[in-house]
Amino acid sequence: MSMERHIFTVTEVNQLVKCLLDGEPMLQGVYVRGELSNYKVYPSGHHYFTLKDPEGALRCVMFRGQASRLRFRPENGMKVLVSGRISVFPRDGAYQLYCDTLTPEGAGDLAVAFEQLKARLYAEGLFDPAHKKPLPPYPERIAVVTSGAGAAVHDMIRILRRRYPIAKVVLLPVRVQGAEAPPEIVGAIRYANRWQVGDLIITGRGGGSMEDLWAFNDERVARAIYDSELPVISAVGHEPDVTIADFVADARASTPSNAAEIAVPDQWELRRWLLGAGQRMEQSQTARLEALRQRLEALAEKRVLTDQMAYVQDKRMELFHVQQRLGGLAGALVARKRERFSVLASSLDAMSPLKVLGRGYAVARDGQGAVLKSYRDVSPGDHVTVTLGQGGFSCTVDEPYKEERRK
């Protein structure tokens, strides 16, 4: 008698495989290395992707709760190390890796997140030097956004008081570490801008690990610094530490103490400069007064001041000489005119018709007074008037003739 075989449903098979996989301890805390492929984030917040190597592929899922702890943005082609458990999703019978952690291989997730955010903000122009504002040379008030209990704030206040004691320091205490730190830093920067708490802002903290400094790598803090109307000095960590805030800020200080040195001038350097400027002004005024004194002495020795009437006398002599020259020129001009008049009068007199008449000549005119020049101008019986050198007479023409008749 043969044993009757049990016939499984699809769901029973999937459940059986799921039980077998869930019961295997090695598959409940497995670490898998591979390359990300087909990475997708759904509106639900769950992340779905494929982990592959040259010879195989493994479907993976990371639910919203675990995905919210990611510090970087996973990208296709990225080599990663994934931890989680292997199980089966009964609905489709496919086994997959349910991920708890996802870290880049060869670099920490914070380092990758830092580089990704830096690249994205750089592409948006948040690091553009043209956007950076100049620091005020002589600030009256300085807003310090940092922890009120850390050593950094005491170092900054000590240096600010030593270098530039006339500036007022306004402390806006915030947390600089942990999940609550970024929104507090953002709020303090916005508060300082809204109420114009200071002429510039210093924000930062002392050194530490990348985890400790992560608040200043937060995108919200970077955008608050970029949007600030007040100039911002970023002072995070020690010399080797670099944060996103350093790239966005208008000025970057290597340490909080260095930020205080950048923010204000040194009072002793100012005193030396003012002393030097005072000496230069005094020397300039002394030289100017000496030049004016020499000019005054030179003017005092001039004849116009020692003998006030000398100037009038000199001008009188000049006027006399000018009068004489004008008189001489006028006399010479009149003499030349008289001489020319005499010459012209003599010429006119020599050409006068009266002179001709005086020598025995006569002028004959017809009845209209026109001078007769030819025998053709008259006819027998015409009345003619003859003018002599003394007087004249009227006559009647008997016979005009062409040639002169001599008796």
C-alpha cells in the first residue's frame, strides 16, 4: 500500500521556504558586499534595489525606518556593504535581503554624504565667490552662534575682548551636536538676521570627529548661512577639519580663535596706525605752516607793503609815459595827414579848370549848360555861353567849322 503524497499549495510552499530561511541563524545577520543596481525610492519611503557581483544578483529592500538613518544618497554603481536578513516574500515567492544597514565600501557613510552634499551645493552655486559678502572692518556688535558651555565660546570672547574691546559680543547659545543641533543653528542665524543682532555672525564649535561636527555639514545649516544678509564666519573644529559650512560662509576660520582674529582688528595695530597717522598729519601741517610763514615773510618784504604809495607812483609814471607815447603818436599821425592833404590839395589845384581859364582859355556851354567839345555840338543860330578866366559872355553861333581859322 503506497503512501499518499501531500499536495502543497503555492502559499504553503512559500511559507515552508520562509520558515526554513527564517530558521537559519546564518541568514539572520548576514553581511553582503556588492554593487548597487536599479535603486529606487518609492513614495512610501521604502528603498528597493538589486545587489550584484559579476556572477549573480540579489534583490534587496530597506524599509523606511532603516532608510531614514542613511547619511548619504545611494547611487547605482556604488560598491556597498549591506547587513540584514534573508527571507521570502510569500506573495511572489522571491527571496530577498531585508537590509538593516547600508554603508559605502572603502569609505564611511558620513564621508560619502559629505562629498555628495558638497557636489550638489556647489552645482547650485552656494559656494560661488561672487555671493560672498565682505566683512565689516570695524564691527560694533558680533553675534556668536555656538554652544554656551563649550571652550570655543570662551576662547572667542577672550580674544575679541583683547583685540577689540569696544565691540559688543552677543551670544546666541545653541546645541552644536546631535539631531537637535541643525534646527537650533538655523534658528539662531535667522534670528540674528531678523533682529539685526550684530554686524556679522560667527558660528562654529571646537574640533571633534566627523560625527561630532556633522551639524555643520547639514544642508539646512548651509542654506541658512547662504541666505544670511549678515556676513558669516564659519569656525568649526581645528585646522584640518573642513565642513560644508566652511564652503558656504563668507569667510572661513581654521579655529574659533582664528575666527575672532578675523572678525575684528587688533586694537594695538589700530593704535599704532592712528599714532602714525597723527604724526604724519602733524608733520604735514608743520610743513604747510612753514611754507605759509616763508610766503608771508616774502610778501612782507615786498615794496607794495613797505611803501603803499609806491605802487600808485609807479602806475602814475607808467600812465605819464603812455600819455606821452599816445601824444607823440597822435602828433605824428596828424603831421602825416596834413602833409598828404597838402600834396592832394596841390594836385587838385593844378588840375583845377580855373587855372586853365586863367591862362587864356575859355569854356563854351550850350543853352542847357553842357560843355561843348566839338563843332558838331552846335548849329548856326544857337545861343552859347562862354566862361573866361574872369567873367564871360553870351553869343550866337554864326558858322561852326572844323579847323581853327587864323587871321
